[in-house]
Amino acid sequence: MLRTSCFVAALALLAPSAHAGLIGANSFALYQVLVDGQSFQDHQIDLGSFQTGVFNTPLQGVTAGIPWTASALGGVYLGELQSGTRYLSTAGANRELKIVFGNGGVMALGANTFLTNSGDDVISGNVLMKLSDGTSFLAAVGPESSFYGWVSEGDVTITSVTYRPFLSGTGSFASLSDLRFALIPSSGALAVLACGGLMAVRARP
């Protein structure tokens, strides 16, 4: 599905901003290390359960008991890349895409973060990301596999995150795939993890 606009090449910028309770990761492998280190449980939002196209009202779902919404001025867009990957974006160019998490928020979140044009092609540019606690990150993005995420050190929850193109031309759409978040395990899951740890210790020679 085409969305009207043209692409203008832009500067590549990289400017991180740190916050005391959150650790940023610029790869899924690093994100996973941090999530595992905090003993959080990671969950992926299944975009494949929605039809592709433009949604004039916020896209809503519930994953692992956490309600979430994706919204943008003018609507959100669910498309598919040439690779077959389903992705979430905005219906209008240069708009802000906002993801909100209910039930008090999440302990970590991340996504493949990139830009697309009106023809569902991945383009180079910059994306400005902002979290609910004020943390911001400006990244030069390229391939659809450019992953960015944040993990709480235990004293901060994340209730929302926004993505928008920055100095990336008039035809840029902030886009996400592999959107995921992490939670503190339930008491039952914690017990299973504790038992697993004890068994691992006893198995050592």
C-alpha cells in the first residue's frame, strides 16, 4: 500500500542520552543479556495477528497480560517488507509513532527500528526515540535489523515510547518490527527459575 510522499537523503547522526535506571542496548544480543541478567521474562508482540493496512484508530492488543496501544496522528499503518517481515509504522510521513503499555508499564522494551518510504522500502535516516521517563536516543538507522532497546535496572518502569523521523526528509516513516517487552516473572515462574538454579548447582561436579 502506497503512502504519498517523496524521500530526501539526510545526515546520519548518533546522539545517545542516558538515564539513571535504564540501560540502552543497540543490538538484540545485548538486550537479551541485560534482560536475562535481571531475570525478566521477554515477550514478543505478534503483529501477524492483525491485517495489513491503515488503522484510523489506535491499534490495540494484549500480550502476556499487558494491554498495549499503537497510535499516531492520522492513523497507524501495518505493512510488510520485501523480506516478508510484518512491520508497524505511521499512516502519514514524518509523524510520531507512540506505543503505550498498560498495567503499570514494563521493565524492558525493544524493537528493530528503521525508516520506510511510501512504497514499503527500508531507507536510511535518523530516528528519535523517547521513553516515558524522559530518556531519549537519536540513532542513525539503516537496515531493518537495526535493534534498539532499554532495560530497567529495577527502579524504573516504562509506560510509553515514541519514535519519529529526525532530519530524514519529507517522505520518511518511523517503523518497527520484532516489537517486544519484558516483565518481572510471576511468583510461580520465579519459583521455577529458583528450582532450575538449584538443580544446575547440584549438577556440577
